Amino acid sequence: MKLAAGFRESKIILAANELNLFTALSEKQLLPSEAAEKVQVDARALAIIMDALTAMGFLIKENDLYRNTEAAEKFLVKGKPGYNG
């Protein structure tokens, strides 16, 4: 089960990275609908991914607005010195 869970988590992170979600959230806190517009995907599907990333510790959700955690901001935002995406 741990192997399957690890695979799912890695796919969620990779999908978010391919969509440039972390970079989009670097600019400001966003609602899922706003983030979906920026990365050009379905808002409901992106909300599910964003909730998963929150549970995994990559995003912070406050009053329906999402933002990157410090680690996500440092390592998963394109153009940042520590970018490892």
C-alpha cells in the first residue's frame, strides 16, 4: 500500500509541476477557479489536486485561497534559484 500511495503522490506533484501550478501560486494566493484559469485546466479537477497538495504539505489553504508552502516556493517555482522541478 505504501508503494501505491507513493506513486499517487508523486504523480500529483508531477502533474502540478507540469501545469506550472507552483509558479502560478507564487505570484499571489488564488482560488482554484483563478488558478485553473492561469494554468488553463478544469477548475474542479484542479481543486482536487490542490486539496491533495495541501494534505501532502505543498500548499496552504486559508479561506478557500491557496498558496505555496515555504519549501514549494523555494524548490518548485520556475525561475527561483533553488528550483528543482
